[in-house]
Amino acid sequence: MADAAFVSAWLIISIVVGIVTYLFLQWRGDAPKRELAICEKRYKTTLQLISHIDKIESYTTDDEGFQEETTLKLKKNERILVDLHGLPMIEPRRPPAQYRGGSSGASFRIAKGVYWRVGSYRGERIQLPDEFQVISEHGTLHLTNLRAVYVSPMKNREWQWGKLLSYNHDLEQGMSIIHVSNRQKGSGFSHSTIEEETAFICFSIDAAIAYHNKELHILRNKMERESKNQLKKISSLKSEIDRKNL
């Protein structure tokens, strides 16, 4: 009886180990397919962002419809580029803090009276390092050709592009920080756990600053190079998958 029980247990363990090994090898073999799916998604996002540059470049200085499309009071010769809704604003403060929560999406102006609607954000905000904290959980970031303006029930803030010292998208820490000459410390916005949403936040800031500096063509060239590299990677992965399927 003892021998039979031992053999039975050994068989069960062998079967379990075999199944786990098979699943692991299957998972490892599917790695190129998973990477391909990620690359194709990133390539699609990059193309969408490049198309937004086309829309921004189509804006004209004699268009008087900009004020109709935003709650921000625009200055003379100021044009709204994008409103990002539900973003938390952060800055270096103590004690440490973190934030979790989605936002309600964003809208991109295409023409007078027409906005291109971005899908509602679904991701959580990435946990902040200890030296940063959220000082306003929900607000709207208005990005124009002259400035960035954050408006919320708790806090309002303005960053003028003419006073810009530097800005940085820290993807590891999950934040974008803007430094201007009339403020002692930088402040900015936390990123989303969903890659496409973070890409759109970073791109919107990049595009507004590039538009102000008349450098949209530089941003376009950078993103077109990135799209070509992504396309090469996609082609390489497809070839690798085809070879494995032979």
C-alpha cells in the first residue's frame, strides 16, 4: 500500500512538473509575439501623436474661435492647444504623499468649433517618490502657445513658456516637472500607469513648448525617426516569429 501511494504521489508530481514546464516553455516561446504586440501598440500611438502635430500646424493666427473652446481666459494672440482634464499637480514637499485615481480624458482642437476627443483615462497615477507630493488631486491643465495653466478647486498655477528654464519627463519616477525663472522650485504632474496616457501627457507638453519656440518641425522629425525605428523592430520580430513557425 505504501509503495502504491508513493508511486501515485510521484506520478502526480511528475504530471504537475510536466505541465508547469510545458506552460513555461510555451510562455517563453511566445515572448516575441508579446513583444510584437507591444511594439505595434507603441507604433500606433506614435503615428497618432504625429497626426496631432499636423493639427497644431494647421492653426492660424487669424482664427478667433479659440476662446469658444476652453474655459481659460486667453490673452491677446494666445491659442489653446489642448486641455488635459483630471490631472494631479505635484511639487517637492514633505511629508511624502501618493495618489491613485483616473482622469476624465483630454480634447484636442482640430478646427474652429471642433475638438478631437481622446478616450477617458483609465490608469492609476504612478506612486511618487518620497520627496514629492500631490498638492491638487484633480484639475485641468490648459496648454497654449504662450503658457501652461493649471486650474483646480485647490490650487491654480501658471508656467509661462517665455520664462521656461527646463522641463523633464521622468518616466522611471512617473512625473513631468517644469522649471520657470519666476519660481524657486519646479512643479508638474504625475503620470499614468497606462503607457499611452503617459505618452499623451508628455507629448502635449512637448508640443506646446515646441509650438511656442517655433520648433514643431524638430519634434516631428524626432517622432518620425522613432516611428521608423519602431517599424524596423516590428519587421524584425515578425521575421523571427515566421522562422520559429517553419
